[in-house]
Amino acid sequence: MSGADLASDRLADALQRVLATEHAAVWTFGSLGAATSQSATPELFARVGRAWEEHRDRRDRLHALLLDLGREPVGSEAAYTVPSPIGRPDDVERAAARVERAGTQAWAFLVASTTGGTRRWAAGVLTELAVSAVRFGAEPEPMPGAGDLLPR
């Protein structure tokens, strides 16, 4: 196997991992949208809806990238566990922040696994997710997605 083949395999593996995370995010934000009220909490409803659309668009782009590499994109699960409870607006916000935080970990992995335009795109998405997590009430992190990699 050549170095180019190994690089292509690593890229495809990283894209598959992030695609799986995006499948879960699309599902979860759909559920969170159903748990919000456009009339009672219009701002939260709009933020959840925007997040769902952004995750859906990323999912579709990742799917296309994998097809361009000649790979079969990983499919979504039949269902995902939605963080609970989600009966109140602050529950929805906490759940949304957790989803965005999980996304930062996957996209940070993609940043570390890629170069060029894909890396720039992944770094931009990582930033978007970190900002979204904070807007949903998460505490800011010095390096979103780095998790246990940071010294304490």
C-alpha cells in the first residue's frame, strides 16, 4: 500500500467518524426542535432550527466528500438516544450544548487528520460548534474539542 493510499484511508476514516457524529446531531436537533415551542420560546426554537440545518448541511457535504473518495458513507442509526429530560427550555439548551460539545471533539479530530482545504473547513466548523455550544449555555473552552489533551 502506498503512502497516498494510507493518507486516503486516514482521511476517509476521519470523515466517516465525523459523519457518524453529524448523523446523531441531525437526529438529536430534530428531537430538540420538537421539544421547543415557536410561540413560547421563539429565539430558542430558531437557534435549534438553525443548528439542525447546519448539521444537516455538514452531513450532506461529508457524504459527498466520501463518495468523491470512492467510499461508501456510513449510514445513520435507526434511532439515537436523546439526552433527557428535555421538557423545559433549559433542558433543551443543556442537551443542545452537549451535542455541540460532542461535535467539537469529532471535528477537532478531523482538523488533526487533514490538510489543506478540508482542514480549513474543519477548523471553521470547529469554531462554529464551539460558539454554538456557548450560545446554548456551555462554558467556553480554551481549545474546543481537545478534551483530555489539555494539561490541567
